Amino acid sequence: MEFSELIKTAKVNDVLLMSPGLPPVKGTLCVTSHHLLLSSQAGGNREQGQMELWLLIRNVDAVEKSVQNLSWYQSPWTNGSLQETRLANASGTITLKCKDLKILHLEIPGMEECLNIASSIEALSSVESVMMTYPFFYRPQSMKLENGWQLYPLEKYYQQILASDTGTWRLSSVNEDFAVCPSYPPVVMVPAAVNDGALRKSASFRQGKRFPVLSYYHKKKGTVMLRSSQPLTGPNRKRCREDELLLGAVLERGGRGFILDTRSAQAAKQSHVMGGGTEHRAAYPRWKRLHRPLERGRPLQESFTRLVEACLDTSNSMDRWLAKLEASKWLSHVKEALSAACLAAQCLDREQACVLVHGYEGTDATLLVTALAQVILDPECRTLAGFQGLIEREWIQAGHPFSLRCARSAFSHARLKQEAPVFLLFLDCIWQLGRQFPFSLEFHEGLLLTLFEHSYASPYGTFLGNNERERKLCDVKEKTHALWLWLNREGDKYRNPLYARNPLVIWPSVEPQSVLLWQGLFLRWIRPPHYLDEAWAEIQKIARNSQVHTERSKIVFITSFRIDSINTPDGYGSCRPREKAEGKAGHEQRLPVEHTLSSLR
């Protein structure tokens, strides 16, 4: 297939671009294989035109057409037949609703040109071949293809766990050729007492062959969190000896574990009829099952769509807005996700028990819970680099099907297939954590917004494909650039100037009053965003000035200390004795302010 076959009209002059909150701009519209470009018309005195629009066509979620100035005329050289009747002075408006929730209006002169442009955009935005997408053609001069893909290797993370472990765990290459589980990475971490043969048999007992593997090692308590898919017990309550041995090997003598099922008890019971099921208590005696139902698939996608519709309707009264917000159920999904993650974190940290998380396939709600729990527990996951590494191993490497889930956003008129904003729900939960603990995350919401945009449409190959096997078949790491390298170059742009490392567990409030609408995402194109940008710029400026002032104060302190040391008989200066300044045995140590406040909720 050639892109030229899909482009019916490549260029149109005098196109008017309109977008909410911005003044209209007239210019020349160009359609390329991957982008929609609009350059404003040049003024006098040889003034150059300015690029007003550079839109990745893959970002278009829906195309709507309307006609204006419709009139008819007959040529004087015709016999008046309908075939000879023509449109005169007709123009059309194309409304582009994008996956990042932006809405653009293009007023195009000429009915034929308008229809051709709309048809071209629809065809180009629906190209199904992964290897025809823009990341395979994007070649920035400042980046090399091989750079960026090894910034957060999974093996390095596993080696760090092995270094602090007592020989209970090992690395297994049983899935090296993706023959055992197509959605798992080539290397996984499993109990050392379980051989690869047992892993293969356990995989055959789990949906999608996703046998239990280590997700997170909680160093402070020595507990672990695992993830898998549901067991295939079926209506006859089948058992798998190897799967039972695998989970038994996770628990030390006298240890206990919790199976956190992201389905309701009723849904888990009904899955037996379809060949799925749950771990039988008699077969897994030291594991206790807990149910925390989380929506996925169509209900979650419809909730996202209803919320966006409510946010776009600016004519709502207060009562109607609150009713629509409640009817969307989006904030309820956020609350339930945070509650499930807190439960997993509580089992690991306070109950000192191991946790296995699974639902159905183990590629959606399961990853949502395991990733959120790590941010709650581990201060390293709250750093800029640590958060990127978390997404790499718990979402991308762990097999979340990004190509299926992010194929459409909130505006698409196409029939839903497997779309669901699970990753967006994760980002929303992270935003809630950042709002409740403004000093504990090294990044601000700008990073979350960027990740949302790139998960749906990106020039980088990081979110392409549904698993590592598909990315391997398409040579994604050899033929596309990684998002992480570019993000790290822009690191200061996303850094939270208020950040102070907090080694404690951050327990978020999940009360309904504490869960708020993420206005920076859902209202970002409705109200001008430059006020928020100016506020962040001012905060960063204050933070930089504060750092400079702190450094100067240190220099003054050190200088005065040296002078005082010279002028005092004992040579220790006026800072002695140290105990008076710092307190004895650290008795005056204080918890971070935000943790103290969260404890009082």
C-alpha cells in the first residue's frame, strides 16, 4: 500500500483553523502521509508564514463533516438537466476530535476539497499495519536508534532484587522464545525451588499461559507481590500440582499470603462455567482470597466517554454537571483502583504477607493494582527515572495490550472492540497521589499528560504493539526511537520543584471527598492552559531562587564556622556541643508534613 493512494487532495489554500480558546487562523492546509499541516498565510514585506498546526494524523479519533453556503447554479450551455447542475460557493467544515481530547475545526472552501480532505484523514488515521505508523519513519537528527531502549532493562531490576535476596528467587529464561507465554518478557523471576518444567505446566493451567511471576520485592518487610492470570479450574475444579507447588514455594515456613482478585466474588464464581475460576482453598491452604472488583473493557471505555461529554458541555447548570459527573462513574473507578492498591500495599507492609494479584487475563486491572501499590510503597518509584522504569516493566514488558486498548479514545464513532483506558486510569490515580502528597513525587502532572498523549499517538515506538513478542516481530527496538531518551532530555521540564524525597509509605485517602476530577487533563482544552503553565514557571523560578539562597547560606555558615573555630579556645567553634543543636539520639526527628496531615484524615 502506498500513502499516496489514500490522499485524494494534498493541499488546499484559504483554510480557516478554529479551536476553542484560540483566535481563528487562515492559511494553507497540507496533508502528508502522517501529519496534517497548516501554515498561516504570509503578510506583506516578504513576511514568512508561520506554522499554526502540526498534527499527527494518528491522533485523530473522529472526523465529522458539515456543509455551509450551499447554493446551486446552471451553466448557460446546458439543457437544464440535473447532471449539469453544480454547487456554487460551497464550503465545508471538518471537525477533528483528537485522542488527546483536543477539538479542531477546519473551514475549507470547496465542497469537493472538503470531502476529499476528510476522506484522506479518515483513511490515514485508520491504517492498521503497525510498521506503517509514524514511529517507523521518524528520524530526528539528535537521536540514534539504538539509544534509549536499554535505559531501564528488566534484568537490572531483577539483579537488584537478587542482590538483597537470600537465594529464594532466581531468573528464568523459560520464555526466551515466547513459546511458553506470548505476553510475558523473555526473562521472568520465579521461586528458586521451582524448575522450568514445573513453570511450563503451571502456565498451561493459567489463562493466556500467564503463570505467577514476581512483580515487586518489598525490601523493608521481605515480602513479595506476584501477578498472574486466573487459573483454569473450570466447572470440574481441576487442579495443577505444579501451580500449587509454585505458590507454596513463595511462602516461607509459617508464612501466609493473600490472593487479591480484581473480580467480584460472583464474577469469579461464574467464570468456572467458562473454563476459568479461582484457586481452591484446599489446594492453596496458606493463601486467603480477597475480592476487589475493578471495571475493565467496555464499561470503563463508556465511563471515559460519558465523562468527556460532560466536560465538553459548557452549558450545564451546577446540578446537571454534578449529575453527569456522577453518572459517568469515572471518579468511582479511580477510588476503587486506589482502594485495591492500598489493600495490596497494606498486605505487604503491615500484614507482612505475600500477595498474588490476578483477575481474568492479568493484563489490565492486575497491572493497574501492582503498579499503583509500588508507587505507594516505594520512594524509588516516585522519582522521575524510577517512575519510567515502573511503566517499562509493569505495563510495557508485563504485556498490557496498548495497541488494542488505545486504538480509540473518547470520541470515536466506531464500534468498540477491545478499547479501554486502563493506562489512563493509572495516570489519573498517580495524579491523585501527587495532589495529596505534593512533595513526594519528583515529577508533576506535565509528565502524566505527556504519557497519556504518547500512549494513544506518538512518534516513538515505546507504546507500540501489545506485548514484547509483537514488538520483537516488528523490530520495534531496531527501527524506532524510545520515548524515555527524549523524556530524560526534557527532564527539567517535568521535574516537581517542590519535591523532597520521602522514604515513608504514602497512604492516600480514598474517601469520596478526597477523589477529585483531574482538571488538567479533562478540562485542558476547554479553558486556556497558559495560566497553569505560568504558575508552574513561577513555582520553578521560586524554587531555583530558593536553592541559590540555600547554597549562599551554606557558604556563609561554613565561613563563619571556620572563623569561630579559629577564635575559640577549644577549636570547635560556636557550634559545640552538637547534641544541643540536633537533639539526643534523634529524639526530635519529625515526619514530613504531608504524611502527618494524611494520618489525620
